[in-house]
Amino acid sequence: EVTGRLTSLALRNGIPVKDVVHQLIDISGGESVNYKKHLIKSIPDAVGIVLRERYLDKREKDE
């Protein structure tokens, strides 16, 4: 829950998605799991990966 709340707060207050993603990606905790082409290290890592794929990778393709 904390990851969602803080991510939402950051984005609603103008923090760029790339900065949020940079902070979330590669946070590890407990066991890692493979999902599609990713090694998910934690819930925050998964959120960062989803944000990157949904918003950053899409922007790069559109440009």
C-alpha cells in the first residue's frame, strides 16, 4: 500500500515519471520471481517496471 500511495503522491505533485521509476527499479526484498521478460525483485520493483513500460517506453516509441 505504501508504494502505491507514495508513487501517486509523487506523480500528482509533478515529479517526473522517469524520476519515480528510477527510485523504484531494482529495489529488492525477499525472493525474486520471473514474469515475462523481467526478474521482479520486489513489489516496488514491479511498480517501477510497469510505469516504465506503460509511460516511458511508449513515449520513446511515439517520438
